[in-house]
Amino acid sequence: MSKLEDSKILAGIIAKQTGKVVLDTEEAAQILGVSKRTLENDRAAAIGIPFTRLNNKPQGKPLYSIIAIAKQIIENETKTI
């Protein structure tokens, strides 16, 4: 299976589990197994998972698409022999 197909499958699982297409920082951190602070630091450093802000306002609540989260998980996968 390709990484794109894997990402689509994983995004579907996340959507089914959460019932959402975008997640806030706490929800995204829980799915990724990292702290909220890690995601906050990544945003401040302009690295990590792409995000949007609620209502496209500079101080709007940051939201992560389940597709971006799934892609991040798949792209950082390490295969063992």
C-alpha cells in the first residue's frame, strides 16, 4: 500500500473515532501521543503539522485536520527489517 492510501485509511479511522474532521490542540496531541506543549512549540517555531486558525483570525483557536495528522503519522513511520 502507498503512503497516500495509508494516510486515507488512518484519517478514516480518526474521523470515525472522533466524529470530527478537525481537532483542537488537546485532541491532536492525544492522537499523536505528544503533549499540547509540543504542538504549541512546533507552531511557534513554524515546524510540524500544518494547522489553521478558527475563523482565519491570528488569535483564533488552532485546528489540525485529521488528514494532516494521519499524514504526519504515516510519513514518520519507521520500518524495521
